[in-house]
Amino acid sequence: MTDYFDILRDFETKKRSFKYKEADVITFRIPPTLKSFSEGITRQSLGNIVMRSGYRNNVALKGHDKLRIDPSIWIKWFEGPVTHMLDRVKEILNMPTMRTVNAVVLVGGFAECQYVQDMVKIALPGKTIIVPPDAGLAVLKGAVRFGHDPTIVQYRVMPYTYGIGTQDFFNEFLHPRDSKVIIDGEEFARNLFSHFVRINDEVDVNHQVSKSFYFVGCHGNDITLFRTLNANPVFTHELGCERLGTAVVPCPVGRNRDMRVTFMFGDTELKVMVKVNQTGEEFHLTLDCL
């Protein structure tokens, strides 16, 4: 494992310091354990494996412990992640609420690479690109500061639409026939998506959203949480809907079957509380938003 982590650290260092405009061959040290593993599994030397691969013209094993990689291969490793990142950034900046943004701050270890910085500048003309010192530590420092003082985060932008699966009286003009179910002699539409917050909504720290529901049937309710990238989902089984978790709530005895579901946003965790009005019982569910 020590050799494995040495390889990862070596790769991370070279990734950040890569200068593609004046790039030379990138050299990695190959630990003896890797050579031993490869020979034991493949029954051939690491040099032969490299020579038989599709990269033999761009990768070479030198000496006993050095692997040299042509810069063209290195750039290809960057192209995919950088392209996907820039496509997403452009998508965000084209949102109506983001039209006034004129500066972009690059953070994280990836941001320290000159290739990444140059590609961002080319893709976002007219924007001020800021790379803070120790960009790789910016995320860590922010997490530590947030732990000491959560108020430094003004609000969060929801990456998903969050809600629960519910049932409602069946309406033949609104609901498809295959959603209909008979409960206590009445027709209901099942698997409806009741949203609490939509994707791209701005949510303050400690923001809460509550909705009241009614128990249908007498066997208790499974309050199942869902999320989706769709801003206006109708059913929980739509393409892209993802089940996050379930809070099992026993059904109260009697006619008062009301309950209140509260979503608590704004922290690094999504917290959900279900309160049965008749008994005052509360049921909690905590989900990692990251």
C-alpha cells in the first residue's frame, strides 16, 4: 500500500505541475512491487506488456524503475474531464440568475494545472478567472471555516429537486390508468412526486419546508425520499428519479391520520422529520447531501 500511495502522490504532483506548452516526456517511478505483481499475474515482464499494448509508441519503460509517457497521452487524460467540466460551467452561467456573474474562481488540486487554467480562460472569454494561492487547499479551508461558523455560507443552490412519494385521489384527466389503486374503497393515484424544493432553488442555511399529508390505508406509511434533475417531476418512477431513503412511520389509530413532513436544508446533510399529529411522535431521517 505504501508503494500504491507513492504512485498516487507522484501522479497528483505531476498533474498539477504539467506545462503542456513546453511539455517534455513525463517520467514515473515504478516500484518493484508493481513489477512483481504484473509478472506474477501475466507471466511476462512489464516491459513486454508495454511493448504489446496500444501505447507502445507513446510509453516506454526505461531502466529498472522508470516509465516515460509522451505528453500527447497526458493531454488526452485531461481532455475528457476538462471538457465535461467546462460544458457544465457554461450551462450554469447561461442560467438567468447567473447572467451577471463576471468572475470565476478555480479551486481544488485540478485548478493548479496550467492546462486547466488556460482552457477555462479560452472557454469563458470576458470572465475574470481567479486562481487563489494554494487552490488545492481552498476546499479544505472552506470546510474548516464552515465547521466553525456555518453563517459564512449565505445560501446553497439545490443540485436536485427533492421530494417524497405520495398518493392522491385519482383523476382520470391527470393520472394514467396504471397509477390507479383502490384503498378502503376509494380510487387513488400512487407514486406521485411531491416536491419540497426544486433544482437551482436558492436555499438559506437552516431553511425548512413543511407539508401536511394524510395516511391512506391502515398499515402505516413508508415516507420515501426521492431526488431528480427534473424541475417538475410528476411520478417517482420517472427516468432520472433516484430513491434516497425511507422513514417508516406507524399508522395512528382513529380518524386523525394527519402527518407533517419537514425537509431541513442548508447544511451538508439533508434532514427530514415526519411528525404524526395525533400522537406527537417524530421520526427523523438524515442523508448525506455530498
